Amino acid sequence: MVYQIGEEKYMQMALELAREAYDAGEVPVGCVVVHDGQVVGRGRNRREEDQNALLHAECIAIQEACKTLNSWRLSDCDLYVTLEPCPMCAGAILNARVGRVFYGAGDVNMGACGGVINLFEEAFGYKPKMYKGMLAEPCSAILSEFFKALR
Amino acid sequence: MVYQIGEEKYMQMALELAREAYDAGEVPVGCVVVHDGQVVGRGRNRREEDQNALLHAECIAIQEACKTLNSWRLSDCDLYVTLEPCPMCAGAILNARVGRVFYGAGDVNMGACGGVINLFEEAFGYKPKMYKGMLAEPCSAILSEFFKALR
């Protein structure tokens, strides 16, 4: 089996979703879930608009992927997200048994994949493959731009 | 201000929701969110029925509470859950800034409030008050009964 590293085009799609969040006044984070080369779930942060603490990009994308595939198990899926997942989203990735996780920018405040803690190295019986830093620069730049405009 | 400890009647309601999950063939976990003495969110595990990895009792109850109160911040709320929250649900509790968390049975496999790790003691900038072991015996018994019947 040829080992295939993740594809940047999917992170570009996640970035487009982050831009959509930006335009809606939300912290700009986007996420796509890919299965067999097909995007089966998409999400972008909607916390403020919906006043819902759970509506991070990853949770929305994972739920959509479960619906598309009619399965809570996403073992054969790759997840691309522009920002390092928080504990809730990293926990959702564990619960859905997502196969591989690619993230762009790191998060030293809320990151649960190495930034603050690493949930994927704890004894939860499942450890997804994780790749950090894909398109880190634009993923980080859109966040800086957002917080700069906010101040 | 008189310090008020949580009330067992709310854990009893969570137990009734766990029983509902049991009857539906789901791992029996139930949760209620309480604000000013009113139940503003309810949830029970629905993972298998809905084939959705995110539909744990706590996530459903938190989302309902956000909707009821039209706010992603649940600082003035108490959450009662029959089983120790997993990383995803403990992360959701952090993200929603839930004020106080009461849980019944501990979980040495997936517990993120002391069972395996304790997310509420990490540097995420927010630490809810946590109380464990309320009605631990019936909360644990319904789980044992479920897994025994499964085998």
C-alpha cells in the first residue's frame, strides 16, 4: 500500500469555509471531512450566530459526515481543519474514530492536539493519525486578521 | 450568599433519561441542565439510533439549554449527568462555561473529569465546579445491567 499524505486542496476548501465564517463575524475556522476522495462533511464556526457552544467547524463537519455515510464511525475518513482542535472537537474526533487529522494553525490557548494538551496521546483506546502545520501560514493569517479587525 | 449544593431530584431526572436510552438499546446515560431551578436542557444518548458520534446525553442537553436561553454561555447553569463526561462532553462543558457539573458514576475508560484525565484541571482558562458521585449507585447499576444484558 502506497502511503498517501493528505492533500492541500482539502485544506484550501477548509480555508474557504473559514473565510465564510470571517465574513459572518465568527472566529474564522473551517473544516472538511473527506472519504474516498469525496468531501462528505463541511463546517465552519457558527457559535455567535446560533448562540450555540457546540457549533465549532469540526463538530458540524463530523455530524454531516456521519449523516452522509450513515455511520457514527469515520475510521476511513480524513479531517482537515484550519485550526488545532479544542478539547470538545478533539474528543468528537476520538468518538467518531476519525482516521487521520490534518490541521493548519496551532492553538496555544485551547489546543488539545499538542497546544495545551494532547488528547490523542492519552489512554482513550483510540489514537488517530495527526498531521500539523498544513498551510499553517494562511490558516493562521486569517485568524490574526480577524482578531486585529476586532480590536 | 448561602452555598447551595446540587439537588438529587435533578439527577433522578437524568436517570429517567438514562432509562429511556436503555429502552432504546443505547448505552444508558442521561443528562439535564438546570437554570434558576428550571430544567432548560435534557438529553440522553442517541448515538446508535441516529448513527451520530456527537449525540451523547450532555451534548444534546447543552445544545437544548443554549437554545432555551438563547446563549452559548451557560455560566449560571448546573449540569447533572449520570456518567462521568468523556473528553468531547467535558470539552463542550468548558466551551459553554457551564457553572457546575454533577455526575453519578465514574468512567475509568473514557472519563475526562478524573477517570482517565481531568480536563477541568488543565490550563484552558475556565474551570467549572465539579461534584462527583451523586446517586452513583443507581447511575452505575443501570450501566452494569445494560452491559450484562448485552453479553
